[in-house]
Amino acid sequence: MAANVLVVEDELAILELIAVNLEQAGFHVLRASEAETALRLIGEALPDLVLIDWMLPGLSGIELVRRLRREERTRALPLILLTARGAEVDKVLGLEAGADDYVTKPFSPRELVARIRAVLRRRRPEVGEEVLEAGGLRLDPAARRVLAEGRVVALGPTEFRLLHFLMAHPERVHSRSQLLDRVWGDHVFVEERTVDVHVRRLRAALEPYGMAALIQTVRGAGYRFSVQTAQEA
Amino acid sequence: MAANVLVVEDELAILELIAVNLEQAGFHVLRASEAETALRLIGEALPDLVLIDWMLPGLSGIELVRRLRREERTRALPLILLTARGAEVDKVLGLEAGADDYVTKPFSPRELVARIRAVLRRRRPEVGEEVLEAGGLRLDPAARRVLAEGRVVALGPTEFRLLHFLMAHPERVHSRSQLLDRVWGDHVFVEERTVDVHVRRLRAALEPYGMAALIQTVRGAGYRFSVQTAQEA
DNA sequence: CGAAAATGTCACGAAACCGTCACTTTTTCG
DNA sequence: CGAAAAAGTGACGGTTTCGTGACATTTTCG
């Protein structure tokens, strides 16, 4: 998951309270205390969701929502409004302006996290769901399962993602840093040699089916999934 | 499409106006002019969506919404509230009570139909009433009964819905949050780990028939109902 | 009303998984 | 040939994830 959430809130105590809760729930948090900073951050690092307080100095929360909905780039950006209890009218205006949801202060942290998750879930399209087949291997992303000649191959989460990526981009070499970016994630810092270890684990899992040769080492460059050169061993 | 829509509205002129428009749009319309009749109709012929006027004699619209959301059988039922213009507070209360959307009177017929379609679309693709059979299990939604090799399996309501959903979408992984959305319902906020516990209860119920292996854990991803891999233990 | 059933949450322990390291083997190249 | 570089291998500690039993609360129903 590890979604980026931008929190726009001028009361610092509340801002931090929210941030702590979100980070505990596994989100990465960006902070802004007024609309201008928020807009700049959105421009720089397009977050996955923005949590906006209704009361902001300068450009108000609802105006920020309207503005984000108007612009092409941010039109589909999930937005949640924070409103004070009792300001009922505002909430409806917020929803009409294009917010995806709203949360009233004071809020329960659990509800906040639940609503964020719900909104994110609703937005996410299904991608990379096609079944991949090559060299006697069959990888089904929806079922999270790999079959070798009809037999189930036991893979850990990381090995599965690694094989998924390699099979989605076969017959070409991927450097260790590329693999770290695409399989582990951009912002994750791990040693490059970690890739070696997971390649080894993946090979070990394929070995019983005689398919370890599908994952090939290209010395000085990286790894490759290839059916063509697999036989030559 | 041909969805069943129950309209709850005490002003007969408006009720008929709505009914005509909906029928023209291809919906099948049920009518009720107060909450008690509505509840009876919902009990008899579980409609696909209920359109509820805020102002009703006796049990008010919003109380009806709350009640429907509380009860097991109707928790996931799509609800739209009809409110008079200007009654902003009501709308928000309605949404908080669990309505999926609201429409202000006077409304444009086109908007009404559009919102109904939108809410229905957002809903789960209805898990039908058809009998599901897989891996020696037989689930009959109409009878709300599960048979394992001909013998009745004792399941609680939640376990039944969980198994129903899993069997309706077999051979693919469902994350805990997906399951919460589609088995518990969008409006419910419960911990993700709750899913684990119910999976455990479901497995315990299937265990005596040696069918616990049908429900599989996919580490880091969720759960899966699968006949294919069930044997390999 | 009161017993029974169902539900959601928590705490604890076991198992799986991950990243890193030290060491070995293989390859490259002066 | 022999040293250096690159990749393979096995092991280990720490963390995450999941299964399990227990418990309090709510709901159902006689």
C-alpha cells in the first residue's frame, strides 16, 4: 500500500495528531498548513490522496477543492474534507464541490484511516491483471498464483512480484537498480545484492520443475527472463 | 438491467411522477407511502435499491435508513434519500446515517435516474441467487444453506456471506479490505483483522468435512477460495 | 426477562519472510 | 597463471503476518 497522503491543516497540533495516526497505519505523510504550500506540494509530488481542513488561512479548503477539481492534472485526485462538527452546511457544499468524502472533527483515528482506505480503494483501477504465460510457466496475478506445468509453485510475496515483473518484460535485461525501483518501490533503500538473493530464492522455487534456467544472469548488467535462451543449457 | 427500485414517498402525485420516470428508464418500481409498508416489501422482495423521502408519516426517512443499515439482511442495500431543497442539515444527517446519495426536490428526472444508475453501478455486481457448487461444497443462497457431501454445514450469517462471496469469485485473491467492502459493506468500519477471525470460524465449520483447505491464505495479500490447490496438503 | 448465538477486538505465540553478511565459486583480464 | 570483480550460496537476527483462544458486548429468540 504505502500511499502518499497530503494533509492540509493549519492547527499544528491537529496536523501532527493526524500525521502520527496515518504513519502508524502505513501511509507516507506530507504536511502543509495552508493552500499555497499544498498546491506546490501537489505540483511537485502528486500525492495519492489529499486530506483538507475546511478552515484554512487565505484560500479556504473548499476553494482548494474546487480549484483542484478544475485542473486537468488533479481532477481525479482523491480528496477528503475535514470539517468541524456542527458546520453541517459546509459538508454538503464540500461534497458538491467535488470532495470524495468528509470527516467531522473531532474524529476517531480509526474512522479516518478507514475512510481514507475506502476512498483509495474506490479509485484504484485494475491493472496488470492479465495472465502471463511463457516457457511452461503460467502466472495469474488475480489469483496470485504461479503454475509450472500445472503444478503450483510456492513463492513468497517478493519472489512473486519479481517474477511478475520479469515475465511482464521478458527477453530483456534489467539492472539491479531497475529491479529495486520497479519491484521493491522507488523510495525503498535496500542493498543491490538483495536482488541476487531473491533471484536465487526464485530459482530455487522453480528448480523442482526444471525451470530455473528461465531466469538468467547477464554478467555486469543484471537479470533476464528469457524462453529463447533457456534451452541452451 | 431491469433493477427493482422501491420508492417510499407519501405524496402520491410525486410518487407516481417518480414511478413513471423510472419505469420509462427501464426499472421495475415498487411503491410504499410509509415506512411500515416499505419494511414489509423489503422483507418480501428485497429490492435492488430504495428511494426514500425524508418526510414520512410515522417512522421518518432517516430513521428508516438507520434501521435498514443496522439490520443484517439489508445492510448493503443501496439507499437514496429525497430531501426538500434548503434542508441542508438533513442531507448530511442522511449521509451519516448511511444513505449512499441524496436528491433534492424538486429534482430533474434525468438527474434522478442518473444517480440511481450511479449508485447501482458502484454496488457490487450482485452476487445472484444461483446455487454455487465447487469442491464438494454446495451453497444455496435462497435457502441460505451450505451442504458438504450432502450434509448441512452450520454457519453464522457472516460466515455464510463470506463463503458466498468467495465461492462467487473463486480462484482469485481478495484483500482484507476488499472483503470488508463487499461482505460487510461500505458503511461499516471494522478492523481488518476481523476478517481473519471469521475466516478461522469458517474454516472451523468446514473442518469436520475435510474442506477447510478450500479457503487459502495468501500471505501479504489476502484470502482465496480455490479448488485447484486444495488437494496439495 | 434471560439464555444462546453472533460479532468485533485483543493479546500471545508460531511461522513466514526479509535484508544483510560472510564465505565460496565462477568469470574476466592483465 | 593469478588477482580482482561479479555472482552464488548458506545462515542468522529482526520484523511482519497470520492463526488461535479468550473475552466483552450486542443481538436474537424463546
